[in-house]
Amino acid sequence: MKKVTAIVLAAGQGTRMKSARAKVLHEIAGRPLLHHVLFAAFEAGVTDAIVVVGFGADEVRASLASFGDKVRTALQPEQRGTGHAVQCALAELGQDDGEVLVLCGDTPLVHAGDLKRLASALEAAGPDRELALLTCRVPDPTGYGRIIRDAAGSVVAIREHRDCSPTERAIDEINPAMYAARTAFVRAAVAKLEPNNDQRELYFTDVVAQAAAGSGAVAVVVEDAGSLAGINDRMQLDAAERAMHARIRDGLRRSGVTIRGDARVDAGVEVGQDAVLEHGVVLRGATKVGRGAFIDVGCVLTDVTVAEGAKLSPYSVATKSAIGARAQIGPFSHLRPESDIGEDAHVGNFVETKKTKLHKGAKANHLAYLGDGEVGEAANIGAGTIFCNYDGFKKHKTDIGPGAFIGSDSQLVAPVKIGKGAYVATGTTVTKDVPEGALAIARVKQENKEGYADRLRARLKAK
Ligand code: UD1
Ligand code: CA
């Protein structure tokens, strides 16, 4: 396979974001803008990428660690224009006779398919052609570079808005700033750039006129102009995120997922066939939802695996946890990191779990805190049970055997073990291990004083 390197320009600050963070690190659908562009480029078949960094370089570099050695960075110490940015990238690329895709880090909605068409258009035009570019028509071209064509319809140049004549300003075909080109050509062409424009910058767009004067520039017109929009401010960030979420929802619907209303599923989340996502559900990070699972209104899951047929009732929140097949969670459950809820297990309202494993069929249906524990198969945890896991210095484990029964309002002072099939009587504070099959009871014996309530009431009334 041919080597195609993406060069992604991302050195600018993005002044209109009014942010201390580089523009390309702002996120939509759970990923930085820049990452969306890289994912699209890799999906389109690029072999590696060089990101040009400048403003917030260290942060941008750090965010790219997840791509491994497929993505390198090149520093552009001063933003002297898009042409200068490409020069910086080429210095990092070194000698190479392949091709480059030149892209911007702030166009997160670009379709991988359009980038693929762009690269193929250059291939199809034959080895003598040096450059292909995407173009599109927009209702309001203000601010964009315009595509200048000759009488025969061939692209001859790109003119920046501020450098356009009034006639050129009327052109509604614009430059979304995505190009495919032979690396050797780009190397020679950017070396010839001059800052003879309104901003005194080196414009990469001037490379197009060089290609046109040679073998001709190939234009690929994109229909979905919205997918090429660049993000410059937080209104556009919001609009792009809505568009991305709508795209993800429709993709899932096509694969057999029912999504009601406006569930927000972030990029990279997987949802199996016949799963149902209700209105207001938020799925983030590396979340995976199995076939036929039902996630009801308002659930928020971050890095959670939900197995087949599990049911989450409204407003349950889970993070870095696993939920087993056919398990039932909520309403109003809180699964904190490292909760592992086994198949057919139940976790009910106002139950908080953390670093706790519930084995198959175990139940904690109401009002409990289960931290640093293990609950055996089919064990039952009564309402108000607390695993007292923390002594102010260290966390300790509560281990409950299979089939055990923990009566309501019990406190289990860890470290502690409750044996298989044991009973803990309601209201017991357990400080010692309970053997298999035993009953633990630790509460004051009840005494009934006949007639005492009536006498007490009479006395109080007389005062
Ligand atoms: C650029 C194009 C314009 C096109 C528009 C599409 C040029 C000269 N103009 O204009 O034709 O219609 O994009 O959005 O290329 N960057 C660097 N280093 C620099 C300058 C820019 O890395 O020195 C990066 C920015 O971070 C950004 C991208 O390049 O991601 C585009 O730069 P920007 O300044 O936004 O270019 P535009 O003026 O929008
Ligand atoms: Ca821009």
C-alpha cells in the first residue's frame, strides 16, 4: 500500500474561543476536535499523521499519546501562515516520495468518505497530476478563501476573502482547506511561497495556483457543505456537537438500536442490536452496551460495560464499572469505579457501590453503601446496610458468602467476613466474622411496658 501522510494544521490559538486551551482541544461528542479529524483521516486510509502544534503545544502533544507512533508532531514556533505550517510539517516528515493529505484540526465533521474521494481523485488523475482539493458551495462564503476557476471551469487559484476583488467576493464556491498532493511537489511549492497578501503570511492556498499552472489542480466538490465547517467559536462548537451526536444516533439506528429523543452517545461508544436508549441518556468514553439492554431516561454511563439484556431504570449513574447480563439497576443507583454487578443481580434505588463485586443473582435493592466488598451468589443485602470500609487511614474489605442474608440497617465493620448462608439480624453492627450458617445478632433486647404510653401522655398534659 502507498504511503499517505496526513498533515494536520493545529498551531493556532483560536482567539474567538476565548479560552486558555488550544482550540483543537475543545471537545465534541467526547473527543477533541483534532482527534475527530485524525480518526476520519485514518478511516480514509492514511498511514500516519503529523500534527503541526504551536499554541498550547505541550497540551496538544499530550492529548495525542493515545494514537501511539502513528501520530507525530511538528512545532511551528510562530504562526506565520498555513504555508509556513506545512513547511514545518515537511521538516518533520523528512525525505519521502509518497503523498500528503493537508487538513485542518478544527473541522471535526469531515466525512472519512470525502477524504477518501479526495485521495482517490489524485490517484485517478494520473501520476503527472500534483494536487487535488475539496471545494463546496455555501450560502454565505464570507471569510472563506474563494475558488477561482477559468472560463473552461478549471481551478486556477484560491483567493482569501480579504484579498478578493468585489467580483471574486460574489463567488460562493469556497476552500474548506483540505488537499491531497504529491509530497515532492508540496516540498518544492511551499519553498516558493511569498507573503504577498494582506496578512503578510505564507498562504498554503497559493500552492494551488502553482499546481494549476503546471499539470492542473483537480477539484472534488462536496455536497454536504456542513461537514466541512471549521469551528471558530463556542456557538459553532455547539452546533458541531449537535450535528455529530445526530450523526452517531442515526448510525446506531441504522444498525438496529432504538433511540428515543435526544440521547447523547459519544464517539467510540458501542451499542448492540435491539438495545433501547431512552431520552436524556448520556453514554461516554469506552462504554459498551450489549444486545437488548434497556437504558432508561437520564442514565449517565462513563466507561461502563453493560451486558446483554440488562435493564437500567431512570437516573442511574455509573463509572468505570461492569453490569452483567439481565442485571437490574436503579432507579437512582450510583455505581462508582470498579463496581462489578453480576448477571441477574439487582441494585436498587439509592444504593451506592464502589470497588464491589456482586455475584450472580445477588441483591441490594434499597438504600445501601457497598464499598470495597464482595457479595456472594444470591446473597441479599437489606435496606440501609452499610459496608464500613474506611477507618480514616485505610480501606478494608467486606466479604459476604453465597446465599447470606444481611438484615436491614446493619453495619458491617470491615475487614469482616460473613459465611455462606449466614444471617445477620436487622440492626446489627457486625465487628466479628460470622461463620457459615450462623446467625449474628447484636442489639438491645426489646422490652414492652404495659400502659406506659398512656401514663406518660397524662403526665405531660398535666404540666
Ligand atoms: C484557511 C484558508 C482559507 C479557507 C479556510 C477554511 C489559508 C491561507 N486560508 O483560512 O482559504 O477557506 O482556511 O477554514 O490557508 N494554522 C497553523 N499555523 C498558522 C496558521 C494557521 O497551524 O500559521 C492552522 C490553524 O490552527 C487552523 C488552520 O491552520 O487550524 C487554518 O488556519 P486559519 O487561520 O483558521 O485559516 P483561515 O483564515 O480560516
Ligand atoms: Ca479557520
